[in-house]
Amino acid sequence: SSKYVLSQMHPMWQGPLAVPGGDRQSPIDITVRKSVFDSELKPLVTNYDPNTCQQIWNNGYSFLVEYDDTTDKSTLKGGPLKDSFRLCQFHFHWGECNAWGSEHTVDRRLYPAELHLVHWNSDKYSLFEEAVMEDNGLAVIGVFLKVGKRHEGLQKLVDALPAIRHKGSVVEFNRFDPACLLPINTDDYWTYHGSLTTPPLTESVSWIIMKQHIEVSHDQLAVFRSLLFTSAEEEAQKSMVNNFRVQQALCGRTVRSSFT
Ligand SMILES: Nc1nnc(SCC(=O)Nc2ccc(S(N)(=O)=O)cc2)s1
Ligand SMILES: [Zn+2]
């Protein structure tokens, strides 16, 4: 249960909380009893090539692990998707404490963090930059993180974070298989049409939110919180925490589920 109700105006967002006139913004609260089972929804098919992993960097919002998306080597198909999507990056959102941090919520329940695996429609577009402006351009898989046992696969990533403490720092990072961050069961998910949750907030995302969470240790999350929003040159160093957007209005959208 979420003991905390976060204020609508969140310090992190200087800009408008929603795109003016935007009626398919993200994140949202998923009200389980209002989601609609759709038997046409297929299992997700991910084919990730660990060798396409290139670098890990601090972009001042989160830390991103970027993949070479110039060929169809790391792809996402199936689920609610008609086309083949190419993995370009993954990143996380988290809180200053374990009580909150996720962007999406399930029946108002907040998780301490949320993983986003970002893909773009390589059947229809030739670059992420094109796809990010189009209706069915992007597909993002969301996975909730809970605090529990240490996640062995995540540790390689956690060990690289001290090297990218400041905004703008980049280090080479390769042979990381993002499939290790997916829950055991990827057949059960919710899906809806929404937007990017950070600027440019474009309404081009097919969201696929996993029902099953993954577990990471308290210490692993603490290393996320050791990152900084600020660059090495800036005077006041600000801890990179609470880098999530508040929930947006559903505006009549239906959230479908792949399970009953
Ligand atoms: N012309 C453009 N190039 N790049 C961009 S935005 C780069 C990018 O990856 N943005 C991004 C922002 C938010 C999300 S999220 N949190 O998954 O909705 C995913 C991706 S717009
Ligand atoms: Zn995100």
C-alpha cells in the first residue's frame, strides 16, 4: 500500500507536467480491476545480443545503457506489437528511499524503482529520432523493482556507476545481456498507449508493463542514489533521486492485460 501521496508539482519538473493538449501522457496508475483482458495479446519475444551493448552514461536524468541499434541485432517482437522493434537503451527511475521511486503504479502502489527498456519501430523507421515523433514509433518495457535479494546480473551495472557519478560522464560498457533484468514470467503484462515520461514527452510509446517484478538488494539501490544530477563543474552537487514523473490522467484510455 502506498503510505505516501506525492504532491502533483514535483521539484524535478520545471516544465509543464503534461504536454498541452496531451491526452495520452505517461506514466499512469494501472487500476487492475479496470484493465481489460485481451486474448489477442501474444507473449513477448525478445532477442537481445549482449555484444551490441556499447556504453553506460549519466544524462542528468538517469543513467542509460546504450545499445548499437544500427542493425536488427537486439529486437522486441510479439506482445501487443505488430512490427519489429530495436532496443536502443535501458535506464531506471528511483526514489530517495524505498517507499517510492517507480513511475507507473499498480492500484496506487509505488515501487522503489522501475526499469525501462526502450525500443523503436525498425520496420517503419530508420532512426530512433524519426520513430520518437510517430504514433507507433516506440515500445518501452517497464519492470518494477522491489527490495529483496541481491540481483547478480545487475551487479555488473552497479559496479560501473561510480565511474559515471556526474552528469555527462560516459564509460565503455559491453557484453551486458538486458534479458537478465526481465522477470521470469514475461507473459503477464499490461499494455497501453502513452508517452515518453521525460522531455520531449512525445506520445509515441506502446507501454508494456510487466506484472511480475524483479528483486534487487537495498545496497544495489543505494548505489543508484549515489549518482548526481549535476556535472563535475557545478558547485552544488545534487543527488540523483526521485527522477520519476508523477502519474498523468488516463483521459479515457483502456489498459489491456495479457492475463486474466
Ligand atoms: N530527436 C530526439 N532524439 N532523442 C530524443 S529523446 C532520447 C530518449 O531516449 N528519450 C527517452 C525519454 C524518456 C523515455 S521513458 N522514461 O522510457 O519514457 C525513453 C526515452 S528526441
Ligand atoms: Zn524511463
